Amino acid sequence: MNDTPAPAPAPTSTPTRPTAITVICILGFIGAALTIPLIFSGAVQSIGSWYPPYLGASAVVGLICLVGLWKMKKWAVFLYTLLVVINQVVLFTMGVWNPFALLIPAIVIAIAFANLSKMS
């Protein structure tokens, strides 16, 4: 018989998630769930035949970013920033951009970058 104690579990590699990131992710998951029916609505399809697939792809990439933020991954901050830039260009090209379209994403980006050093 071996009486040696079992080794202690390895520490998790995921850093502690700040409350602000947790709130951003929860609100983002809710927003993504609300986007799904919007993809199939007539209002979105009236924008153009290209927009529903774009909105769907954007929602999927946004969900990937949220999962990465939830897991405190640096790549998620950079991917989300790229997604925001692309979405802002699309809105501007469509002629529907306004400063409020950038307000919430800019806050999310600022909080994410402020916590970047805590991410792996």
C-alpha cells in the first residue's frame, strides 16, 4: 500500500475575472441571444440581402469574443476591437453611423484593455 497523499490539484490558468468583465460578458450574452431573432426579421432583410448573413457572422464572432473575455484571454480583446472597427466601417459605409454606435463598444474596449495585464 502506498500512503503518500495525492498531489494537490494544479492551479487554474485562468486569472480571476474582474466584476466589470463579468458584467460585460453577461450583458453581451443576453444581447447575442436577442440578435438571433433579429437576423431573420424582415426589418434587417430590408437593408439588403447581404446584411442578415453579415449580422449572423458578426454575432458569432461577438460570441467568440465574449467567451474569450469570460476566460480572460488577451486575444479576445484584440478580436473584439477588430470586430468593432469592421462594424463601424460597415455602419459608416451604409450611411447610418452615429457617435452612439461607438459609445458602448468604446467603453467595453477601454475596460478590456485596462484589464489586459490580468489576462493570459
